[in-house]
Amino acid sequence: QVQLVESGGGLVQAGDSLTLSCAASGRSISFYAMGWFRQAPGKEREFVAAISWSGGNTYYTDSVKGRFTISRDNAKNTWYLQMNSLKPEDTADYYCAAKFMLSGGSYYYADVYDNWGQGTQVTVSS
């Protein structure tokens, strides 16, 4: 198992940028795929972005394509989500999740991941 801790959330204005971090401990993340999910008040948790364990493939939900960038730094045992041009509809609790050696087309599904962080809140004001 790997323990995950998110950070970097906050209150920003529309158009601003934030970078979320997901720091892992307990094991090296080198062979872990990672996903970012978010949950807005009163809504279900939704997929935001994912990165393969090799780092060679990234996946995004349509609403964040071109604005968000997921990345990983294995040396720091940390994943990142760079969020640019934030919109009020991006307001949510953001969660990172990890799965050892995840591959195939399963990156989009929360049930696939078995390691989760506690979440960090992002609020975008208009």
C-alpha cells in the first residue's frame, strides 16, 4: 500500500492557476498509475486526469483538456496537477488515487484505484 497526501488547494479567482500535489509514502510510485478525481457539493465523484505508471500516457476529461496537466516526479515520489484558466465549475474537493501497475482502459474508473488521499479543496470564485 502507498499513503497519499494531497496539497495545494485553495480559493482563487476565475482565470487563475493552481498546482495540486499528491505526495506518496510507504512505497516508490515508480510502478503506480495515478488519477485525479473531484467531487463537487451534491455531485458524484468524477474523473479529472490520469497518468500511466510509465508516465508515457496521460488522460483527461474533456472539460479540462488544454487547461490541466498531470505529471509525475518519481524522484520526489509525487504527482502533480497543474490547473490553469480555472473556472467556477472546477470548484470541488480534489482527490488523488493510485493503482499498482494499472494498464488498459481502466484509468477513468474510481473503483479501479485502491489507494486514496484525503482530498484538498479547490474553490474558484467568479
